[in-house]
Amino acid sequence: MSARNAAASDGDRASGEQSGDVLEEDLQGHSLSVSGLLTPSSAAAAAAMASGMDMPRKRKGSMDSQDTKPLVLMDEDMEDDQDRSEGDDQHVKIKCFREPHSQIEKRRRDKMNNLIDELSGMIPSCNPMSRKLDKLTVLRLAVQHLKSLKGTTSSFAEANYKPSFLPDDELKHLVLRAADGFLFVVGCDRGKIVFVSESVSKTLNYSRAELIGQSLFDYIHPKDIGKVKEQLSASELYPRERLIDAKTGLQVQADLPVGAARFCSGARRSFFCRMKYNRITVKTETDKDFPSGSTKKKESQRYCTVHCTGYMRTWPSSQLGCEEAEADKESSHFSCLVAVGRVHPSSAPQLNGEVKVKPTEFITRCAMDGKFTYVDQRATTILGYLPQELLGTSCYEYFHQDDLPHLADRHRKVLRTKEKIETNCYKFKTKYGSFVTLQSQWFSFINPWTKEVEYIVSTNTVIFGKGGASGSGDKSDQPSNSRTSQDDSKKALPIIPGISTTPGTMIYAGSIGTQIANELLDFNRMNPSPSSGNGSPFSMLQDKSPLASTQSNCSVANGEVTDMEIAGKSNSEEESRNTPFGGGDSLMEGSSQLDLDGAGLGSLSSDEAAMAVIMSLLETDANLVGEAMDFDWSM
Amino acid sequence: MTAVESKGVSRPLSERRKERSREAARFRRSKEAELFCQLAQQLPLPESITSHLDKASIIRLALSYLRTRKLFTTGVCYPSSQAAESKQTNPLSLQSLEGFLLVLMSSGDIIYVTENMSTFMGLSPMELIGHNIYDFTHPCDHGDIQESLSIRGALYSLRRDGRKAKRDFFIRMKCTVTNRGRTVNLKSAGWKVLHCTGHLSATYNPAFSCPIEYVSPFVSMMLLCEPIPAPPRPDAPISSHVFISQHSMDMKIIGCDDRVISLLGYHPDDLSRRSMYELCHASDVPIVARSHKILCVMGQVVSGPYRLLAKQGGYVWIETQATVLQDTRHHRPQLIICLNALVSNVEKCWMAFSVEQREAVQMDRCQTDRPLPSVLKQEHVANSQPEEATCNPSICEPPMCP
């Protein structure tokens, strides 16, 4: 509390000066005040709030009376420092939280000295003198310096000199530079460009002379003309304002006579439109400034999205130049839109999203179970499928048999991590039966609010020249491939909770994803706190059975697993390896067996965990069968 | 006796000394006050303000003025535009913006704020100039500001080609104007979310910099700070290319404006309970998620442009202004209101990207009598344009067979 007082007495107005009024304001139905309500606000914020809250109302009242004395806010700030600290001292006395006056004074002096030091650093004539100047000298030099500045600035000499930190002209440039935009004035009746600032040459690449006097509509995307007309129009194209009720969020129709209000001088406008970009000059620059254009279609290369904000204004015709004289013959007043056009920051994210994406890349989105829910159109050129054809099918149907263990492993991983996960190169069956080698980067999208996985986004890159896209029957490189993939699965296996990823368990490719997704769901069900993932019985299980991951994993299976099952497993393993792609639909009944085997393999020490796994397997199994029944078996 | 006498002599002596020093101090103070007064007069501010400034404020403003000048008058010499025109249009540019300009030093000191700030935030520029931005912003956002102000990484490129490092972030700043337009005391100020865009730049100017700054460049950040209009926005009419949607906090759509029918082809009922994340283009998921995160923390956000899938295939580019509405009684977030402005028309409308789009197309094939939404119809008509012509799936390139 004493720190708070000190801060206030410093005249340092803002630090921690958040009083209970904020809360009060909220209570008054200030529904939009977003005072960090949603945040698990940081300790600092909480502290500020707390300090605000424990202030009794009485004190607040007294502060208010002190502070609201000057009506203009500006003046409020200009109160003498001394006054302020005295005033605060009174409060301090009242509150018995008194800090020694000398302390406060010392802080004030220190602050003043710092300011003087900084000031001396800014004055050229102070610089040559290396020794520290005394306060009075610094002040004197500062006055001199400011006087000299005044003399050199021409704008100060002007008659209608309005004192401000920046001359108007520089302010305008500053505005346009900060906003990265251009100012334009357009007549409302015909869309004639009355004025456009110089900076348009930087943003749209037109010289200013080219544009002035032209119709704005000539420079707007044909499909946006209606939109812009609507914004320029005074007439009642859309007679009713669309308003939203702040409480319910429902839209209400305002019954106000809005027509007049809309067009009156000062009415705000804000809209997007696509404007023509002059490409005639240096090509490279075009690409640099509007990279969105280079990757998008030809047409959009010529247009860039401009966000126009501004307001309506009526000028008496006399103020306008002769050029505009004819425009306002009809009325004595010339209505126009004054707006700043800012090239949409779009270029930036679009650039990141699109430029990075090479033509040999495409993006897909899968549900948790691996079914395509979204396919980028670029997939068509690479895979031959239209998005329509891929959608709704499982990505596992297209993977090469040898890559299934690896990909299933990655699939499991991606569902459990927030990071992006790279797959190894794998083969993906194209529409024409051949395989194309892809490498993917997967990440699971977690809803920021619910913290639940919604789907998996995959960026797929075509890898050329690595093994190539051989036909499915290419036996020669299959052994080596399968070995590597097996190695992968060996490495990865210990991390995976639940069922083993041995290829033998994969009966129907499409169901693998479902199984994995169910695994996750079960996993989450059993471990309500996902953060404790590492401490789950599964990971213990995994740690305990490093041997299980070896080639001879079957042998370590404990007594519950019968030899027959092991044999069946290795058999099917063989079989599935030998069968060409899609031949995995062989042993239907084997699957349940093998899954149990997969469970047994874990050499479970804890019976509970074993039961849990078996239960989950039964569930997935049931699911699997159901799924398999639904699918047509002609792969 | 002697002791007493000496005491008596020494007392007036010390008193005289005290008196003298008091005199000197008074003289010094009056001199100082006079200088402060002169300095205040030299400030480019109206008399009404300068006469009320305290000493600290005078120095604060003088410093900021010098910094402003250093920053902006040493730069490029702007070509002076035609006098008549510039006189008329100079103040216009500021009014056209839906925000104010803020110039910060690397320490976070506010060098300059445009006058129109008071209309948005209630605070006057004089209250802020020379103070630190951290005193006026939400503690939780200080990290973001710090990060934006740091030239780490950006410095190299700044030094090399003088290019500016772009900045785009959100902060919550103290605002003394309530939603109802009431002005409150700074102490009871609420927070307002500002969308800050601009750039960080470093200037090396030996002419004006002091020895310290020969070593380190003068780093400044120029920002355009735009408040995000809250849903009951009386000022600007909502364009016909904007549709309004309501979402639950996880971005599932609760309700939608009828206009979405003509803009995207969806019937509002089609959309209810669907997640916004299902509807957006896969490449844009990170953009949407980032905005959603900010929205959950701050309560308001403006998304960058992203693509939203249209019902019958294809997508549109949209930009969304989102606001969280609070339950006034329980102070809990209730729902999200989005104003979605269409930036483009439906692009690649012949292509189904998502399962839902495919289903919609199939449905459409089944019931051919159902009329196409107007926008899509337009797009089909426009197929004669070169853009759409090449997009015909039948002319698609054969797949790559390396």
C-alpha cells in the first residue's frame, strides 16, 4: 500500500492507480469493459486490482474532489507536482500509511534531476561540454535551443499558426507513413477523385496526376463497385441501420430516421475494396510489395485489397479549386468522402501462408481419425484426385503398406502434442495407382478455448528423387523400406500407449485412424488431466517393456498370451507384408485376437491397467467391426 | 560570561549566514522558476496549456518535443506539395483514420501522440507525452510491448537497408471514456483494446545525437492504434458485404445474420453449431487460432484476413472484428460477436475443399430446382473470365508422376 501511495505522490499518474471504480463501472453494465476478466490475469494485474479494491470509498471520494477540480482533463495533469504530493500526503496522513516526507521529496528531486540530465543530452550545445552542467545552465541552454528551433521552422511564421509538436505537413506525412496508406478525397455523386496524396505512388504505383480527376470506379475491382457506391451514396439503399444489441448479441433493426444521419457531414465510413495496382513499372517491385498477387490468380495480381476509413464531408464549393468547379454546379455544396486507403495488411499473412507453400506442397485437414475433411486444390495436380474424391476417406487408405506403422505412430504422437511433427518420407497412392513420395508436417489443432483437439492439419511436400514413385508391385526396394519402417516403429513403440503398432494389427487401413482416435479418447477418459500423460500407467508400462519393442517382442509376452496368438500374429505380419497394398483386408477375425495380443504384449504388471487396456480394446474393436462392416470391401 | 558572550556573538553570525544562504536560495529558485517559465513559453503549445504546467511536465514536454523533432525533421525531406492543397487536406488525414498515432522510444517513453487520441481514449496527449507507455497499459500486455520494442533480430536488417520492421499487436490501454460516452477520472479508467500496427525504425543521425547515441541508434516505434468498434456501433453504417455472427466461446456458431445467404450461400441454420474452424481454410487455421487466443484474453480482436469456405465450394477472404460480450450479472464471457467483412468474392467456387462443401454440392445436384445463391450465380456467369476458365476441373493438369 505504501508503494502505491509513493507512486501516486510521484505525480507518476498511472502506475497502479486503478481504483475500485473500474469494478464499479463494470457493475453498471459496462459489458464491454474488458478489464482482463478473461485472463487468468498476471500477478501484477491482480495486485493492482487488489490495491484498488482495498481502498475505502471515502478515500476515493476525496481523491476525486481533488482531481476533478479542473474541468478540462488536460489541466488536471498540469497541476503542480508540489500540490499533488501535498494532496497525497494528506491522504497518507488520513490513512496513517505515512512515508517520510523526506523520502518523497528525495524521489521527486531524483526524478527532476534525471529529466534535466536527459534534457541536457538532447541539446547540442550541451554536448561538447563533458563536465556535468548545473541545472540552471541546462535550462538556459534549453530555452536558447528551443528559440533557435522556432526561428528555423517556417511553419511557425505562418499566420494561422496553430501550435503543435509537429507542423501539419509533417504530421500528414507521419500519418500516411505510419498507416502505410494514401489519403484521397472522392466526390460522392460521380466518384471523381478530387484529391489524392503523393503516397499513392508507393502504395498503388500510380502517380498522383494520373488519378486526380479520374473516376474512382475505374480503379476498383468490378465486383466491388457496388460496395463502394453503397458507401458513397447518400440515398437510402439500405434504409435501416443494422445494429446489434449489446446485451444479447442479437441483431436489432433500428427504427431511427437514419437517412439524414448517414449522409451528414462527419458520418464515418469504413470498408474494404480491391483497387487496381499499376503494374507497368518495375516488375520486381510489384512482386515485393504485393506478394499476394504473385501467388494468386492473374486477376488479383492487378488488384490489392485496400481498407478505406474516413468520413463524409461537405465543402462549400468556393473552397475548391477551379478544377472541381463543374462538379458542384448542381449544388452549392460538394459532398465527398475523405478517406485514408491502407493497403490491407493482408499481404503479410497471405505471404506467409502462400509464398512458403511451394507448388509441390498441399495442405490437408483430417479429423482425429485420419479422415480427410479438407483438401487443398493443389492436391489435384500432385495426386490426381479431386478434393471431392479424397474427402471423407481415411488417409490410411492411400498410404503404402510399409509406411503404415510409422505413420500410425506419428498420428498417435501428433494427437498428444502441441508441436508440429514431421513424418519421414512415405508413399501415397495416386489416382493412377502409382505412388508419390511425400513428406508431411502435421500438427493437431487445439481449440484455444476448450483446449480440445479438433483436427489435424497436414502440410504435405512432394519429395522427388528419393526412391521415386514406384509401382505398387516394386518388390526390389520393399525389403529395405520395410526394414527402415520397422526400425522406426521399433524406436517409436515404447512411447506409444496402448496397442502395439506392429503391422500385423492393421487389418483394414481405413480403420487404423479410427482406432488411434479412439485410443486418444479412451486415454483422455482414463486420464482426465492430460498433463499427467507421462505419469500414466501406459508410460510406466512402456518403460517396463523396452524389450517388447524388439523384433522378438512376442517372446516376452507374459504367460497369458498363448503361443497360438503369437504365431497368428507373426503369420499375419508376414502375410500383410507380402500382400500388395490393399490386401490387408484378409484376416478379419484375426484382428480381435491380435489386438488382444497387442495388449498382452505390454507385460502388464498392474491388473487394473491391464483391464483398462483390454476394455478400451474391446471398445475399439467393436467400433472397428462396425466400421469395417460399413465399408465396402472392394478397395 | 565569556562563554555566554561568545554564544551571543555566534548566534547572530550563524543566523546572518543562514539569512544569506536563504537569500541565495530564494534568488536561485526565482531564477529557476523564471527559466522554467521561459522554457514553457518556448514549447509549441497554446498559452492556455503552457501557463499551467508544472516543472516536471515542462521538462517532460520539452524533451518530447526535441525527440519528436529529432525523429521527424531529420528524416527524408518531403517534397512540399502544392500549398493550396496541402493546407486543405493536412488535417484531413488524421480525421480519416479510425485511430491515433503513437510514437514510442525503445524505453517505452511516449514521444508523440496525435491530438485525436482524446476522442478515442479520453486522455489528452499532454497527459501522455513524455510518460511511459507501461503506465497506461494493462500489465499483462507489457510483455508484448517490450517484445515489439526490442530490436533483437530486427536491428540487423534495419542497419543494412534501413527498412522498417513491421509490428502488429494488440494492447489494452487506459481509457477514460466509457461506452456510453461518459468521461471518468483516470483513476477509474477502464481498459480499451487497441490494435496497433506500424513499424520499428532506427535512425542514425550524427548531427542531432549525443555521444551515447552514436553507439546505439535512436530506436523508435511508430504505431497506428485503432480501437475496435464495439458492436453497437452507431458511427459507420455496416456495409452490405459484412455479415454478423454469434459464437460460443469456442467459436462454434450460434447464430448468423441473414446476409450470409447471399454472401456465402449458407443458410443461417446450416451453420448453427458448426465451428468456425471447420469453415476456414486449412492454411489459415493458425491465423484464426491466434486471433481467438487474443480474443479470449483481451475480449476484442481484429483478425487478419483469412479464407472462409463458401457453401457450394470455393472460399472468400474475410476479415473479422470480434468482441466478447460479458454476462453483466456474473461477469463471465457470454458469447462472441463477429463482424465479418468480405474482402473478396467467392474464389475457386467450383472446388469443394471440405466434406461439408462436397455434401452441399451433392445435395444441390439432387435437388437441381433449388436456386443457387445470388453471389455464386454471379460467379458462374463470370466463368467467361480468364481466371475462372482455367479453373475448370476438366482442364486440370495431369498428376505428376516423377
